[in-house]
Amino acid sequence: MRWCGVLQPDAGICSVRARSVQSEPTARASVDWVKNPALLPLWETLSSIARQHENVLDVIRDDPGYYKLVKLKTRKSFDPFLAICIQQNHVSLYLTPLYRNPHLTAGMPAVLRACKTGKCTLRFSNEEEVAIEHVAQLLDECVLTWLDAGMIR
């Protein structure tokens, strides 16, 4: 199975999810593979906002510098919702509902729209950005859109 290099060829989604949840304290201690450890506080801020939606979505990966929420359809099939990844000079928030529902972009505040760099990518460089205040509302709107579309039950 291949998914952005996250899963190993013989690993299933459930085993990755279980490993991430069970080994969280150990995983958080090791940040050797993170591209820019100085951005971990910013990543933690964004991932803590996203964690509020773990009750309706499924965590598939939660390692330092990489957090991913999906909606599992079956054991091996899912719809990606968001990923928060530390890059070299910024933290990226990849939000799939923005790609599938362009009307969400039109309703974003201008300060948040300025962080948008692709169809569904938002980039943040530091924790003091005003745009971070609007991320929770954007995620709420994305979840409601998926609920209305029947993607989340």
C-alpha cells in the first residue's frame, strides 16, 4: 500500500493507527527525522487545533512534525481530511475539503487566504501569525461540509 510514503508496503492502516496511538510517548521523544525542529511549537499549535475533530475523524498518524486525520471507509480505504507537516521553512496544513469544495476558500478571511499557496495548502511560518486564529473556524466549516455531504456519519 502506498500513501505519500507514510505507510510501509506490508502495513495496514489499522496497524499504523494503533502503532501511532500506542507508541505516542516514545514517538514524541524522537524528533531526529523532523526537517526543522525549531518549528515544532508551531506544528503543535496547529495539530492541537486539529485534535478537536478526532471524535468524528480518525487519526492515521501522529508523530512529531506529522499529523494526519482521515475518515476511514473500510479497513484499507479512507478519505484524507488533513495533514499537518513540518517542512524546511514552514509548517504546511494540507486540507482536502478545500480542494473538493472551493466555496470554502471564498468564505475564508483575507488574512487566512493570504497563507494559501495551492488548491488545498496553507503555509505558516511562525506562531504569532494572525491567520492561526481562523484555522479552528475553517476546520469546523470543513467538518460541517463533510457532514452535509454524508462523508462523515
